[in-house]
Amino acid sequence: MPDSITSNTKITPLFALQFCVVLIVIGVVLLRPGVWNAARLAGLCIAVPAAVLLFTARWQLGQSFSVTPQAKELVTHGLYAKIRNPIYVFSGLLVLGILISLQYRYALLLLLVLIPVQIVRARQEAKILEARFGDQYRKYRERTWF
């Protein structure tokens, strides 16, 4: 395994906090009293794998993760080999799954805000990555989704 993959993945306080928050939210959904109907089960079937893939993507991004768009390193391994923005994809699915499971129909409107915000942010990041990595990023973009 290349050094850039292993040395770039450390558990930071932010990563630990994000992980704990997601575990707590999924725990609340699991422990919430009420009937286990199809919506609750379907939501968890979306949320749990999305959470696993979200944290896999976050782990693979390693020290390249930042709250503000930056071009530290072009990460192209793991989930990033197929999806340019797996954190956005799987965080959206995680929120969708949790909202379906909780059966808060009107809360699904949150996705009408979340998804456009993530698309705008992904476009900003793409501009920064293209400016820094040029053809290398353009080739990467051609072979990956979102």
C-alpha cells in the first residue's frame, strides 16, 4: 500500500466527533420507541450502509479533508476511484435514510436545501482542484461520477 494512503489517515478530533454524532443519531433511530414498520426499516437500510461508506470516504480522504475547499492532495484511491465526492453522496443518503426512518415527512424538505448546497460546494472544490492539479484532475473527473 502506498505511503500516501496509510500515512494520510489519522483519527483527528473532528473525525472522532463526526463519527460519534452519527453513531448517536443512528442509535436514537434504533432505540426510538414505536412500531418497526417498512419506512423505519427501509430508512435504516439506507442510513447504516451510507454511514459506513461516509466514514470510509472520510478516512480515505485523511489529512486532505478540510471544512473549507482546499487542494492539499488529489485523492483517487478507494471510493474516490469511482466517485469524486463520496462524502457528499453518502452524507445525503445518510440524512435521507434517517429522515425516512424517523418518518418526518416534512423534514425531507431538508434535502431540497442540502443537495443544492452540496452540489455548489462540489463545484467550488472542483475549480480549486482543477486549478491546482490541471490535467491530472481533468482525467480523474472524466473517469469518475459526481
